[in-house]
Amino acid sequence: MSEIDDLELQNTVEKAQNRDGEAFREIFELMSGELFSYALSHIKSREDALDIVQETFIELWGALQKLSYRSRQEFYGFVYIILKRRLYKHYRKAGKSVELEERHIVDNYEIEVEDYRYLHTFMKALPERYQELLHLRYWSSLSFREIALYMDIKETTAKVWHHRAIRKLQEVAGKLA
């Protein structure tokens, strides 16, 4: 169930809201890879990332009853907000954030491992909101509209921040190269 149109997703979410386990499994299969990639881009441990994604789906199962489905973008934003809260809880429990290591990178990323290591180093020089936007865009493959909903900004603001983040990355890379 890698590709699903908006109406199919809405029907699947509505079934899951009525405690249909098979529908919820479809949502899990649709989103778990992206959520895992996003979680892993924020923490070091693969096991912790898996736990956080699992906790996200457990919380989603309980929260579905309260959800009013409006669009795919809002649903994804809702799920990513749950994931972000789980990450914050993990940070508080761990007492600090942990850096991502090369060995945790999923094989199917388009960026080579060596390039990724440098990109991650350059990203540290960006404001936190730009880092978050780039993680959502490239590690979670979210659209600008989905990013805007998640970050509670306008879609045009997301595009402007993306442009500025890319320019800043180029500047930083040029200075350090």
C-alpha cells in the first residue's frame, strides 16, 4: 500500500476510527517508513527510532477517535505532531539529543553516505526551523503544504524558508570546503 489516493486514505482512516485493525495496519504500512526515517534523522539509535515510531502508532490508535479527517496533508501533519511529541519525550528522558551516525542511514537514500555526513555537519549551522524543514522535506518526503501544516506556517513561508536554507547550506559548504 505504498500509493493511496486521498479518498482511499480518508476511507481507511474512517475504518480505523471504527477500530478496524486491518485499516490501521494499512495506515501503518503507508507511513511507518517515512516516520522511521524522520525519527532516525533526529536520534542515533535505530532501536530508539523504532520504539518512537511504535509509540507514535500506539498514540495514534488512541487519538483517531478525536480526529476529524479533512485532507491527506492535515492527517499527515497530525501524525507528525504525535511523532514530534514522542521525540521530545525521548530527548527529555535521555537528557540530551544524540547525533546520527552514518551506519544508521537507510540504503535507499539518494545522497551518498560520505556526502550525507558532510550535509548533516553543514545543517548544524542553520537555524533550528530550517533544519526541521529540511528533515521534513528530504528525510520524510513531505510536500511544502504538509510541512506548512506540521510547522504551523503558511505554505509560501515553507517555500521561502526552504530556499533560504538551501542558500545558507551552499554558503556554509563553500566556507568549509
